[in-house]
Amino acid sequence: MRLRGNLLSVVLCLFFAAVLPEQSRGQARQTPVTGDWLLAHILSDPEQLNPLTSNDAGSSAILGYITQSLLTRDPRSLELKPLLAEARPVISADKLTYTFKIRRDAHFQDGRKLTGEDVLFSIKAIKCPLVNAPFARVYYESVIDAQLIDEYTIRFHIKEPYFLNETMLGGIDVLPRHYYDPQNLLKDVTVKDLSGDPGKLSENVKRFADQFNKNYSRNPMGSGPYKFQAWKTGQEVELVRDSKYWGSGKPEVDQAYLDRHKYRVINNLDAALTSLKSGALDSMNLQPLQHMQQTGAERFKKDFDKHEYFSPNYTYLGWNNDHPIFQDKRVRKAMTYLANRKQMVKTILFNLGQVIDGPIYFHRPEYDKTLASIPYDPKKALELLNESGWKDTDGDGILDKTIDGKKVPFRFEIKFNSGNATRKSVALTMQDELKKHGIAVTVRELDWTVFLSDVKERKFDAMILGWQMSVTEPDAYQVWHSSQAANKGSNHIAYKSPRVDKILEDYRREFDAKKRVDLYREFQRILHDEQPYTFLFTPKSISAVSRRFRGVEVLPIGGLRPLDWWVPAGSQKYSSKNTSN
């Protein structure tokens, strides 16, 4: 589940299943130098760039260069390690207090020092129920208070143990209080106050939340190695390396080498590939067709490396469980029987993917390998539909059913984001298949921001979307707990199950890894039976990167990591002084 936060975005990033080429291993031994730019492709503008209220992968990728957290993960070992903190926290024996000491040399991109006040402000902003961040707040429900011990020491108080508390507390984006709350409106409110009745919050808190939600969607600031420079809507987002970055030259701290990162918005993937081949882009993720049939020329091989790896994310068809048609689990299960997922992997992904049946990454021990994958079986699907009352009673070729005294045709719409050829192909494939069996489907392609708004507002019958999965211990509460179906939470389909709620709650309090595995395997069996999603597949990622970059390798924390990339002085293409490109 994609979250904000440097540590969280690392934890939830893409995993790898590829062997590094000799060239990459050789490149990694060279001494990096600074200079040059990276021109990377993005399919659409980020939803926004507020570090707390954004929740899409595009925003996360960009903000990960700008903001930092107390802890991070080693990109190779996945072990927790300090970043803005001096060390990992001191944890009480009852696991109800976590004390972090903050580095004294860290500062924000405007030169102001980073202190415990900023960490305290950041947890207040997350906990404030009026801030539009339900998907982040859900991971801090157990935090009941926080206090400064001194200028550089903060202690968090927890109401109940949560086995991921160190990860989550360490993963808070540390935001500059003086920038995001210049009037210090949260000064006199405590974390404990913000955990209480929202109706009793002061006018200052309301003013803060209103300003924070409205005024910081396009102008982020943090302590990271790159500063936000510009955002030209529909064209590009630009970051520049902070020449005064606090971590420059310090061991165990991420370094930055490229002078600029430019994310160029090209909604059409064919146009993006043309730009890549012409040199107007340095990197992009290729569609399977592009990988198999359009990038095999010797000129392309000379200019670009391709990196192929499994990504821990999945694509799904989400059914609005509040919609009259999809409230019956037999109908949802019938939809999965009508989805020829193996054929989709073969024809849409060119076999560059794997059918999946649940939300847990298949390399995790929590993944239930005993689940019997639902096959393509139209006969079984029609049996389930007939059982649930769907029949063609008027001979018009479309199934119908009487719901609340009114005859309702089996007709619905699938929404997906524009520019995503894979999702479009899935939608059209389902439309053709369902038509054969008396189900009328329309498809609608929407701009990413419009589509995401409709998803959050639950303005859809069915939609095609994806989630990133955790390569470390998963926590599915954000997406599957019934409480997250309200207030634009991540339970977009309004799935509600008392037993699943109990499992998700018990899992968070369980420190025995084996017992957590047992709980999540039961969770997967329930989802498998109720089919709130039609889980489709986990695709392979294919990334094309210009050969002039060094340090390019596939890492356990998430495929490629452009922060590590650099270009030898003799191969550099862009000057830091040239801003007209």
C-alpha cells in the first residue's frame, strides 16, 4: 500500500527478481562525480506535492528526494538505520514509549536547523483529523502523545503495542514547522488533544488544517538532497540538487550526484518512446509491447540498457461493494470467473507477469500458497449469476434482476486512467468477454487526477487500479479495514467484514511472526471467498536507461534507485548552468 514518507516509500517500493549485469557491478566500483541531469518520463502530473496529503506513487517518487525521515532502510540489506536520528530509538520494555535523538547537523533547504520541534509538528500534522491524510494517519492510531525532552530529543507515547511502531515512527516525514505552520498555530495543542474529539478542536487548529490542505500542494520543502524548483502543469516537474545539503560528504548518508531531476509528463506512451529514442528522455518504463517489439534495434541497444525485474505491485479490478449490482459476493466471484487472467498475462503482458489471487507479495512468508486460483470458467460464472437472480427475463440479450422492486439491467461502467495501455487493454478485454454473457459494460478513460478524485469519492461502478506491496512485513489495515472506507480513506471499494477487521487489528498487536502469518493467511482466504477485487496480475517492470549513467542497478528496496546515479565527466550531456533545455 503506497504511503508517504521516505522510510515508508522505501518499505513499500518495488522488489527485484533479476541478476545484475556485469556492467552494473563494474560501474558501482567507480568513484562518482557530480554534474549532468536526468530527464525521466512520467505518465501524468503528480496528484499534488503536499508530503502528507498526497497518496499516489508519482508524488511519492518525487517527494522522496525532498523530504527525509528519522530512520531509513539500507537499500541492499533492508535493515533499519538512522537518517535524521542519531541512532535507532530507545524502546521501553513494554513497547509503549519510543525515544529518538535527532542529529544536530541536519538542516532544511532554506538553511534553518532541524530540531525536535519539527518532528513534534510533523506528528501533530499527521494526527490532526482535519488534515486530508487518512491513509497516513491510520498508521499512527496508537500514538497518544509526544513530548520534547530537549531541543533534539523526542519521546512518543503509545497506547498499545504495534509491531511496526519503530518503522512507522521512524518513517515520519520531518517537515519544517516554520514553513508549513508559519503562524505556529499548533503550538498550544498537544498530540493528545488531536487524538480526541474533532469537534472540540480550537479555531487555531482549524485554521492550520485549512491552510495546510490548501496552500502546500505545489511547493514542498524538506531536508533532502534535492530542492523543488518548478512544476509546469502537463509538462514537467523539476528538482535541483541542494548545493548546501547537510548530508554532503557524510558517511552513511545518501549522496546526490546529478544536478537536476526533470520529470517530463508525456501521457502517450508511444510519444514517450519516441522522445526516449530521440534523446529528449533518459529513462522510462516500457510497456510489454515496446519491450518485445519496438526496442530491439542495434541503435537502441547502443544507447540504452534495459532492466527487467518483478515488481511487488498488483493490478486489480475493484468492484464498488456499495453498488446494488456488486453487493452480492456471488456476482463479484462470477466476474473473476469471467476474467481470463492467464490469457491477459499472455496477450497483454507478453508473459511478462504473473496471475495473483491476493494482496500479499508472493515472496513474503505471509502469502498463502494453498489458495486455489479461480480459473476462467464462464459456465461456473453463469451458474453463480443465476443463483443470485440474474437472468434475461425480457429477451433483450442483457441479464436483469429485480432490486428493491425495480428491474435493473446488468449494466455498468469500468473507469481507468488515461495513458495506461495495460489497464485500457484489460478494460476492453473484459468489455468484450462480458458482452458474450449478457452483461453490458462501458469503459471510460480519465485523466489521472480526475480518475483519482472519482476513486476517492467512490464515483465508480468498477475501476482498474494498482497497489504497491510491502517487501518487509505487510500491514493491510490501510486498504482493507472497514474504518478506511470513510473520509476518502484507501478502502475505495467500501469493503466491510467484521472478521477481517478483527484479524487486521489483532495482527497489528501480535509480535509473534508465526502467529501473524497464520492471521494473514486467514485474511487471504476470506478475500478469496468474497472477491471484493478481481485480483489480476503482478507485472514485470522493464526500465530503459541511457547508458551514460553509472550506478544503475536493481535493488531489493525497489528496482532502480536514481538517487545513486551519476555520469562520468567526459560523458555529461547537460550543464548545470544551462536551464533552457
